[in-house]
Amino acid sequence: MIESDQNNLNNSHLLDDEIDLRELFNVIWEGKKLIILITSVVAIFSIIYSLMLPNYYSSESVLVGRDSEDPSSLSQYSGLASLAGVSLPSSGSSVFEVLEIIKSREFVKHLITFEDVLPSIMAAKTYDLASQELYFDTEIYDRRTKVWTREPSTSKGIQPSYLEAHKAYLDDILSISHDTETGFVSIKIEHISPIFAKDFLALVIKEANALNREIDIDTSSKALDYLKKELSQTSLVEIKKSINQLIESQLETRMLANIHDEYSLISLEPPFIPEEISRPNRLLIVILTTMFGGILSIIIILIRHYSLGKETIN
């Protein structure tokens, strides 16, 4: 008897569920015209919006650090150098150090001293593929007169600061990945101008190498001055021998710095002018937005049906 009642109860629940699903389907079917209308309007707006978005292009370079590709014999002198109070530069700084320099504020401050770099970062508006011309927002920068025209505020001047440029550089333009297992470094620059993306990436790599070369040459010169002074003041043969070895290592550093253009980062794949856009994915934008419109229209139909039903009961 109990089992019979339980079966009847289960059958009742199944029937209720079937009725609820059937009612739900009927409500959606009756509101199909509104669903189609809302979904179509959303789809049209998503197409218009996606077409208004500017194209972005990515230029990428694959590099390897010289410290992993061409280890220097300077490491054998590190013990002697530490005893003498001298810090030996390697044949190119550590890859991690170079990458941190590339991401630093001071490096961006140096980069924006080059012509059109700051406007291209802060005021680029559109790019004409036919003429290969980059156009700037005239409310921010006048390229003809090379004058900044944006309205100043309490926190920002007429000309963007290097701190503003650094934020845009890290957030919107630069991407770096470093595979610690292989030692390969990928640096990517994204911009609405494929030509600027390529040229700016080449500039970043070139200036990073030049800056690290200057740092090591300067450090080496100071070390040589110190070592030569110490050499002239000592008469002990063993110490003179050690100092001469350190001098030799510093001369080797200066030689490597002067013969290698790619001092810290060696390009395995140089920057290129991209032909295909990296973003936006217009098809994906339209599909996802249209799906959202369809779901939203169904929710509106259901809310309207059940809220009107409750009002009728009341």
C-alpha cells in the first residue's frame, strides 16, 4: 500500500514537470516574434559596433639572451673579483634584468624621446591601409604643427607624461613571455598601425641592447681604473697576477660590448610588419552578443508571462 502511494506520488511529480516544461515551451513559442525582433536588433547593433572597432596588429620577435647562448669565461674570475671588491659584468646582463628594464618607467621615458613615439602611443586614432598613414586624434595632438592640444586637468598636463605613456605601454602595447626551460623570449608589440608595431618593437630591442651595453662598458671602465690603481700600489707577485687576470676579464667584457650589436638579446626571429589583424575578433563578438540577445529576450518573455499571470490571480 505504501509503495503504491509512493509510485502515485512520483508519477504526479513527473506529470507536473512535464506540464511545466510544456507550458514553458508554449510561452516561448508564443513569444517567438518578440524573441526574433530583440535578437535581430541586438545582432544588428553588434555588427555595427564590431565594425566601428579599430583593427590592431601585432609584431612579434623571438629572442634569446646572450648569457644563455654565449656564456662568458668571466665567471671563472668571479671569486677573484669579489676578493678585490669588483663586480664583474657578464657578456650581456641577465635576461630577467633586461626584461625588467624593458618594462621599466625609465626605459619608456627614454623611448618617448624618439620622434612620434609618444603621439603614436597616446594619440593614435585611425590607420589607413591604402596610404599606410597613421592619423592622430586632433583633440589630443596636432601632427602638422607637432603641438599637443588636449585639455589639461588637475592631474594631467597638455602633454602626456612618461608615467601615462608607461601605463599605456604596459597595458595596451607590450607583451612579454619568457620560457625559462628553453631560454626563449617572445616580445610582442600591438598597435593600430602595423608599421609602427614593427618599428617600435625593433626600437625596443635595439635600445635595450644599447642601454645594457653602455651599463657594462661604464662598469668595466670603472673596474679597470680601480684595478690599474691597485696594480700600481702593490708589490706582491700573487696579487699582481690576480689583478692582471681581472684586468684581462674586464678588457674581454669591453671587447664583447663593442663587437656585438645584439649585446644582451639575440634575435632568432626579427620584428615583422603584420598583415593580419590580432584583434578584434568581430565574428566572435557578433556571435556572443547575438546569443546574449536571444537569452535576454527569452528571459523578458518569461518574466512578462509569469508576472502577468500572478497579477491575474491576484
